[in-house]
Amino acid sequence: MKYPELKEIAQKIRIDIIRAVHAAGSGHPGGSLSAADIVTALYFREMNIDPKNPKMLTRDKFILSKGHAGPVQYAALAEKGFFPKEELLTLRKIGSKLQGHPDMKKVPGVEMSTGSLGQGFSVSVGMALANRMDNHEGRIYVLLGDGELQEGIVWEAAMSAAHYGLDNLTAILDWNGLQIDGKNEDVMSVSPVDEKFRSFGWNVLYIDGHNFDEIVEAFNKARNTEGKPTVIVAKTVKGKGVSFMEDNPGWHGKAPSDEEARKAVEELGGEW
């Protein structure tokens, strides 16, 4: 099965990421672009959500634990209809609800204010446990960065999720191999990730994070796994879709110039 409609949406989201970060003059394009396909599959195929009723009790919830990648969540929410796309160009501006990290009190569709790495993952465990206690059918999805795994709080949360058998929780690891200071393996290796999560009691899936067939299949497997949480280790490319940003840690937290933004948008199939 192919998903051309999801690929098209993901490209729109990538274009909006570039436009927003360029307009702001600051932000995090690299890790936002690497997560675009995963976030697209979540918002436009997997999750039960309604932009007309953001607080629907039976909804699924998505937590962006790597909160610095806010532009990808904002772009997906706007594309889904939670707020006008024009607001994306107010990213990081004074008075804008679209700040550098997601704010659950200001942005419709944002379930948790994140930014301090590891905390979003911990909150997702609490949400999954609460849903089970309240007999809510909604599932919890949380996206982590690979550098984020260097935080001890992540492993405390992982231990708790497995202990309580939270099979309504799916974590996705955006495994692009880079963080702000360089390669994960050079800064602080967290490998082997799959064996670590498995030893903590998780169901572990490994996929190409830019292949929609594999992404959708992984979500299906996670939904049908009983008795334990699932982590999807998604191999991705930082800066995906923009030639000069791909696999380059320098684009972790830097806005493109006018010329770089124009080139990036054109490479993604848009018009500047």
C-alpha cells in the first residue's frame, strides 16, 4: 500500500516549517524536518482527533517531548485545521501563541507544554495510566529525540510504563543520530536503544521513519499489542528534504537566510 496523499501533506508541512522558522529568524528546522513524516502519519491517519472539538474526551493525544521541534507540530495542527496557517508566520513573535516550545494553554491541539527534555515522555506515561483508570479509549502517542534519551527521567518513565503494562502508550523515537553538539555517539552514546527498551519490558519496533508503509504498519502493530507499551525506533535523516540541511548538526537550531529559505522551499516543491 502506498500513501501519496500523506507524502504530499508531509511536503506541505516541511515547506511551512521552513517558512515559519525563516520568518522567526530563529528556531529548530533540522529535527522538525526529520519528524515530518511521522507527525503527518499521526495527525492525518492514525489519531482520533477533531479540530472542531479539540477537547473531545475520547480523543487520542500526542505529546511532542522533543519540544524544540515545535514547528513540525504547529505546521501539522495548522494543516489539520486547528488554527489558520497564516499564524505560522508569527512563530516566536512577541504576543504570538506559537512560541519556541509548545504551550498547552495557548495552542489548540497541544496537549502538553514541553521543552525540558524527558518531561513530555514522563507526562505521557501519566496520561496513559489516567486513561486506563478512567476507562477512556483514547491512546497516547509521544515523540522523543534520540539525544533526549540521555536524560535519566526518560528511563524512569520507561520503567514505569512497562511496570503498569501501558499498552495504550506508543512512543516514537526520532532517531536521526544528531543533536546540537554533533553525533549522539560522540556526545553520549545511548546505543543499543532497542535492547535497552526491550530490557525495560517494552515492545520494540524498528522502521524507516520516512517510509509511510512502515510507519503505518508500526502504528497498527502497536495498537494490537497487549500488556506492554510499544516504542517505534524510527531511523530518520535530520533536515530531511533539504539538501544542505540533511545530516548536518549545524541546522539543529539555526534559521535559514532569505536565499537558503528560497532554495529549501523550492527543493521541497513549493514556490517562494
